[in-house]
Amino acid sequence: MKSILFFILFGISTALAAQTLTLSEQQLNRQLATQLGREFPVSLGDWLKAGVRIEDIQVALGREEADKARVSGRGLVSLEQGGVLHDWDISGDFSARPRFDSEQGALYLDEFELLGYRLNNNDASPQAGFVLPLLLQSLADYLSRYPVYRLNEQDPLQQRLKNSPLSLSISPGRLTLEGLE
């Protein structure tokens, strides 16, 4: 009788464990690396048009805030304002909250908050200090529309996770998606 109970409990615990997917920072950073070199258009009305080409981007999970990711990156900004072209090399740090969209089967970063930025070139114009925070926040809003990870529907576990309610938890260096069924 004890052995039957053991096998039932073992089977249930195995089934529950099979509904968990843990993603590391390295996996997310590899996925984000596919965006390197891509230019994102940013507009702040008719008076300012810009493009930001991402040169480097990294995500750190749950290290500074338990339920958030820290996103650090470097980009090249080409900005046209009133017919004058500006080129800036910038670095920025953001805090963002991971969100799973079950309809898309994808993990997104939302609620970006600009923590800081710096100009990497010394010859930047004075208006850079005014324009760059606005531009970086617009870029963050734009980036929140792109997934940092998409479930692979060819993988049986990931397909099951896509089709079931999920909980999302973050621990330092890891993000866990767990099926609730």
C-alpha cells in the first residue's frame, strides 16, 4: 500500500515539475542579442525624429529588485531636429517588469523606468541633456512591444505552458514560468 501511495505522489510531483520552465539571464541575453544592429525609429511629434541602433543590451533578473529586471544597453542615436542632424553614442540603464502574454506565448518587459544615462562622446550638443531622457523613454516604450523570449511550440513543455494559466516568478539570475494546472 505504501509503495502505491509513493508512486502516486511521485507521479503527481513529476507532472507538476514538468510544468515549469526556468529561463536564465544568459538565455534572455542571447535572444536580445538578435536585436543588435537593428534600428528603432523614435518620434516625438513633428519637431523631432530619431533612430536608435542598439549596439549592446543586457538584462539582469531580480538582482536589484526582486520582481524586476535591470536592462542596460548602448546605442547610437541619429537625431534630426529642425533640419540639423545630431549623432550621439549613449548608454542607458532601465528597470522593467517582466510580463508573460499567453496569447502570444511570449515574455515582454514592461513598465520601463529610466534609471540613468550617459553620453559616450564628448562633443555632444547642449540640447542632448534635454532631449535624451525623452528619447530614451520613447525607445523603452517602443521596446516593450518586442518579446525578449518566445515559447517554442515545437517543444512539448513550452507548448503546454503556452496553453495553460501561468505564474511568473523571478529570482536572482532566473525567471520561472510555472503552469498552474
